[in-house]
Amino acid sequence: MLFSIVTPCFNSESTISKTIESILNQTLSDYEYLIIDGGSTDRTLDIIKYYEPKFEGRLHWISEKDSGIYNAMNKGVMAASGNVVGIVNSDDWLEPNTLEIVRNTLIANSIDISMPFAITGEMRFHYKNGNSLIIKTSAKRYEQFSRVYRMGLNHPATFVSKAAYDRFGLFDENLKLYADADLIVRFYKNNVPVIFVNSVLSNMLDGGASNVYSNKIKQDDKYILKKHSKSKGEYYKLLFKRRMIATLKFTVSSIASSILRKYREYVNG
């Protein structure tokens, strides 16, 4: 089995069908599909059971209480029997040829699948108004972001070898929203090879928790900085810089909203 695809979910009846179908309709079938449910009380399990026979034995699922999304992801990674692990959240979906692209990339780069590595690609972000934006990826961006302990990859479009998890650890469950960033920073610090693909591999819906600047994000940000900073001086310098950038973004957004509101009032008399 080359791929293990993991979907953590909880009360996802409105979105999980699209996620499951994106795995079922892959042009490459060399995978197992693991759904880790947190004890859903809506129709999520009924939907999973409906699709289960369509996978002809490749879909496995559990439903039990967990301590959060990263706990569910860790359960999936630990249960994975494939050499390459992809995580697809229950409101995300893959392109039909994603696994084929990743497999071909492995072959083209003569990658030893028993060693630590990651393959990452572009992601299409879907806004609530129906518009979408392709979020690019590059080695330069990865380097720039990782050096200051931020997420430099599109995690939903990133496939990681099981060996990388085995050697450098799973998701840090002390984090609520940014454990994926912490994982990628660890890979960067340990020189895990990353291969970049100029193709859309995954799709993400607007509305996720990490899209809103909240207290949880601030707490996670401080935790990651403390964990990875080389000194207290570096920690406080980066923390101050991030707070200033966040404040500036909020200020600019508020001013723009105010100008737009006044313009509408003027136009409407």
C-alpha cells in the first residue's frame, strides 16, 4: 500500500460526502482510507457507512471521543500502513488525479519511500461568495516562513512519508490550531527533503477555525515561538513583530471597511 489517506471528522454531515468522493474517485487506487471520527451525533456515521462498500475493503473507520483534531490526526497516522500519508479534513477535497501526481513525483525524483520526505503542492481556496484563489507554493516561501517558525507549506496539499512521522514525531497536541505549522518547522529544522509540485492537489473551504485571528491562534503562536526560538531575545523580537503585523492588518481592514460603508451611504443617498 503506497498511500494512507486520513480524514479526521466530527459532526461533518454537510461536507464529508464531497471529501469521501474525492478519495473514491482518485485515478490511482493504491491507497487505504482511514476516517477518524470523534463521536459524531449527526448523520456523519451514516454517510461513512453508505460509502464504505464502494471502497471494496480500502476504507476503515473508527468513532470514539477524542481530545481534538490533532489527536484524531495522530490516531490516523499511527494506524497508517502506507508509506506516504495524506491528511484530508472533512471539509476539504482532493483533485481527482492528486495521488497519481504525487506517485509520479516520487518516481521522477527517485525518492526512497522508506526515508523521511514531504511532497507539497498548490491549494485552491474557496471563498463563501463562490470565488476561489490558488495558493502557490515554493521553496523560497518555505524557507522564509520556516526560518521565523511559521507555516511555509499548504498543509492540506502536503503528503508526508510515514518515516518522517516515525523519526521526528507526530502533531503536538498542546496546540489547538497550529500543530501542522509546528510539524513543518520541525521538518525544516531537521532538513527533511521537501519536493514542490506546481499543480493544485487540494481544495479548502473558507470558514475554518484557523482563518480567524483568535486568542487560540495567539496562544499557539507564542507556544511555537517558545518551543523553537534559539534565545529569549529572538522569541520577544519575533513575537513583537507578529503582533505589530496583526495590528496593522486589523487597522487597514477596519479603515477599508469604514471607507466602503461611507461610500455606500453616499451612493444610496
